[in-house]
Amino acid sequence: MKMKQPEDNMELEVMRAFASRKSDQEIGMPDVEQELARLKARMAPSNAGFSLRKIAAILVAVLMLTGFGYAAVRTSFFTKGWDEAPANSPKGEDCQASSTLSSTGPESSPLGELEGAFLLFQDARLDSILMQIDQHYKVESRFADEDLRQIRLLFKWQKQHSLDEVLQRLNGFERFQIRREENTLIVEQPQAEQQSR
Amino acid sequence: MTDEEFDTLFRQSYPKLYRLAFSMLNDQEDSRDVVSGVFADLLDKPHLPAPTGEGYLMTMVHNRALNLLKHRRVENEARADMLHAVLSATSPCLADDDRLVEVLTFIETQLTPQTRRVLMLCFDEKKTYQQAASELGVSVQAINKHISQALRKLRERFNPLYKRNK
């Protein structure tokens, strides 16, 4: 069995040996009682400091929670979305009956839409989303596959984006494909699925 | 650990711990900071029982002093020779006072005066090999040779089972 080699610190031992023969004065040995008092004095303020830090951390947390609450209230109650869907829309009732919640960015107003306004579709049907997009961009959506109407999405629509940008984002879902032919949007199955049929 | 236990431990251990730190750092302020830092760590962990034996505290002082040396880059470059020896130690030196006296006696009686002088310059006064060579009017290689011989003899006497890997 191989013996574990003993550790070596001979250099350190020589250093300590030389230091051991020096007087306390030569090595500047501090007064032990003074050092103890100094240490305790140093530690005491840090305890109070810790409490102050703790208080500061709690205040910051409260402020953050307040901010989140404010943002939640602002986005939930001061919104424009389905409530303002045109009443004469053929699908208006369906949209209102849907489980969709939408919200606009804080910059939007009843008088018009400012840059930065958006609509957030949460679990909204694709046909409902496209109805809004159709009205905004003056286009018409047609579904090549009726089943695709029921696909539900979480989608944030930035109204300042161009139609092509919006379609690009929607096509990112890969559950359907929207093709634009002038003022018509054709909603069909994704390309891969089409080829497999 | 109660306040009383802490105070007793502090008073009993401080001088030895300071000497250990000073032997490595050769600086009063640094040595004070290192030792105080070790005891501050103990105060931060009041739920731990009082350390039994000095070995634990010695190891903590050793490690803290080592970290300080490693981080002093500017000084390190100037004292590379000695620091290499310190930093390459595989464990802290926990030799008790009796052993240190034996080591000192061996140095003073078994080594040549020149070798003894070289050891004092490099290990006690923490001079670099170059500085020691300049002071003694010899080459750096000569300094290196003296130190190698001294350490070999010391190991033969005090750590005969150790074989340095080549």
C-alpha cells in the first residue's frame, strides 16, 4: 500500500522559527485587549448597518411592488381593446363573447393611437385577431382551412408596425401561415404540413 | 460560542496567531488585519461552537495571509522568490514552539555562517534572491544553492519521510 507522502512546509517553518526568536516589540505585537475592543467596535456598527440595510431592502421591495401594482392597474383598467371593437362588425358579438382580454399601451387614447400603442391578445382566436388587423390595415382575411380560425394565441400587436411586420410575427407561430396577396390575407396550413398531404 | 468563550479564545490565541501572520507577511498592519479578520469571521458565525485546538485558527490565519500575498501583485513581482516558497506550501505550518526552537537551533549550529546569513535575509527579512545576492556580493545562483542545501538538510532532520517530486 502506498504511503501518503507527508506534507512539507519547511520554508514556512523556517520563517516561523526566525519570527519566534523576536521579541513582541520587534514584531510590533499589538496590545491584545485593545485589539479585542477594536474588533468588537468594528463589528457592532455592522450589526446596526445590517439592520439599516435590511430596512432599505424592505423599502425597495415595497416600492417595487407598488410599482407593479400601479402598472397592473393601469394596464388592466384603462384599456382600449374589445370594448371599442366596431359594433357593426359581423363578428362583433363573437369577439365580445370570446375569452380574449386585450390591453393597449398607456400611450393610446380615444382620439387616436400614438406611437408605442399596442394590443395584447391573450388566448385569442386567430380569426378575432385578424378581424382587428383587417380593420386597421384595410385588408381582408380569408381562411383556406376553417379549422385554423380556432387557433388561440398570445400575441402582442404593435399598431405602429407595418402589415408585413405584423404578418412576419404571426408567421413565427408556425401553426399556420399567412400569405398576403395585395389586400387579401390568406390563412393556410404551414408549408411543411401542406407538402405532407 | 458565548461572548465569554470568544474573549478567552481571543486573548489566548492572538499572540501566536499574530506571530504566524507576521512570519508570513512581515508587516504589522497586514498581520493585524489578517488575525482580526479571522476572529471577525468567528463573530459572524455565533452558532458555531468554539474552535477546539489552535490548529483551526492557525489554518485560517495561514489561508488568509496566503490570499493576501496572492493578491498583492506588485509586491509579488518583487518578492517572487520567497512567495513561491510560501505559496507552494502544501499545508499551513502548525509546528509548536518546541519544534520551532529545534529548527532555530539546527539553523544556528548545523549550517555554515554564509548559509545561515542567506536564510536570514530571505526567510526572515523577506528579501528577494536578487537583493540577498547584492548584499552578500554573490550571484543569484549561489543564493539559490545555499537555500536548496539548507532546506535539504532541514528536511532530512525534521521531515525525513518527505520526498520532493521531480
